[in-house]
Amino acid sequence: MKKLFISQPMKDKTNDEIERARERAIREATEYLGEPVEIIDSFFKDAPHDAKPLWFIAESIRLMADADLIYFAKGWKDARGCMIERECAVQYGVPILEPDY
């Protein structure tokens, strides 16, 4: 089973909006691979209340190290954290799944 990391914009999104985008990512990655995926949980619901943006990107990059595939959700090009995750994926050769929206 492949491990999936989901890169998605989260700023100004509700938990429900984030969860719906993640469900779509899981569905599309499963269809793309033809097998179920194991999700790397990068939705930090229990983050420290005073966590700064660099804390979130540092945690995300740490988790990306275990990914077999990274899914870039709609709007990633407008989110600096997603752009940094994308650059890391490219530089380190992690396969990318970016659906055509």
C-alpha cells in the first residue's frame, strides 16, 4: 500500500472544507494507483495554539519524507506552504499527482 501525502491550502478554510478536499484527494489517488492508499496525516488539528507558519511547513516536510506519492489539491499554486512542499517533492524526486481541475 502506497503512502499518500496531501498538500492543500488550509488558510481561511473550515475543518469541513479541508476534510472534503482530503476525501477527494484520497478518492483520486486510489483511482490513479488502482489500490487503496495509506494517508499521512498532515492536518494538524492539535497544533500548538501559538504555532507559526514555519512550524507547520517544518512538520509537513518531516512527514513528506515517508510519502510514496504527493497529491496537490486545487489552489496549491496560491498557497506558499504548498509551493514549498511542491519544490521539495520535485527536488527529492517524490512522485506528484496533480489532477486537472
